[in-house]
Amino acid sequence: MHELRRRPDDLHDLMSDAFTAAPPFAVFLNGSYGVGKTSVLDHVGNLLADADRPFSLMDVDWFHRSWPVAGHDPDNTAIEAQNIAAVWANYRTAGPRQLVMSGVLVEPADVRRSADAVQMPIRSVRLVASPQTLEARLGRRYDGARQQELRWHLERAADLQERQAVADLDELVLPTDEHSPAQVAQRVVEHFGLVTA
């Protein structure tokens, strides 16, 4: 008995039908420094791959890491949005897929800018952690040779988390202190119905 395998164009047609049936949206993993966004993003990708669901991942924190900045864009927010749009356009040439992003959203304008860049709604999940957890994780990330970077992030992490809580832009809040990135990722995909049990 021969195993039936889908050809790539069959899979493309199948996913096109699926994405046409349900309005597309981008998942955004929101959170302060040290909450685990990048690690969770990686595990979300693994879960989608295991489920044979086409996807693309973007860690958009890197999309504004550029210096010197333009005079009209002091926070590099415009260049970040332009980079998001360009990368998403490239990903889409490979066919319909679920976009999952990670980064920082603090104001409604941040959500609108990201949604405009990918031309679809943003649905965000906010990852949170205690100040003690943030300090421990950031301390592991920035070793002895990077103490200036460590101080910069420590001075801002708790304040950023509080500003995000006040803004309340997210449809789900997930603590990451006592859960592994894989466990948090599982909760994310379940919340958005991205994989079947």
C-alpha cells in the first residue's frame, strides 16, 4: 500500500482555502525585556511546524536596531514598520501562512503601525514576569563585559511592563515565571486555535 503524500502545490491550495475561510490576523507576542518573547516565539514556530501549518516568524525588536537614526524618525519606529512590511512581503511570496511576531507594544499607535505594515489585524498576547525573574534573566543575557547594557535594561524593564499593563492592549496575559517557553507557546497556539488537539 503506497503512502499518499501531498505535493507542495496541493498543500498551497489547501492552505489558501483555509486562510480564505478565516480572516487572517497576525499574532504578536508583546512584553518587556526579559519576559521570554524570543524563546516563546521559537517554540510557537516548532508547534506550527509539527502541525504542518505554514508560518513565518518575526522578532521585530531587531528591525529598529540601527544607528544613527534619521532626524524625522528618532525612535526608529518608521524604519521598523517599513522593515516589517518588506519582510512580510517576501514571506508571502511563498504562499499563505500564519504570521507570528514578537516585540514591544505600548500604545495604540504601535498596534496600528504594525497592522498597517502587514495589512491585517494584530492580536497580541502579553508575556509578563516578576521583577526578580526579569533581573535574573537579564543578568544571564548580559555577561560581565556588557554591564552597561544590563543596567540600561534593568532600569527600564519594570517601568515598561507597568506601562504595558496600563495600556491593556492585549487579549491575553501569560506569566512566564513558572512556565517553560514551550509551555507558554502551547498556551498561545491553543488560545488562537492555531493547532488542533
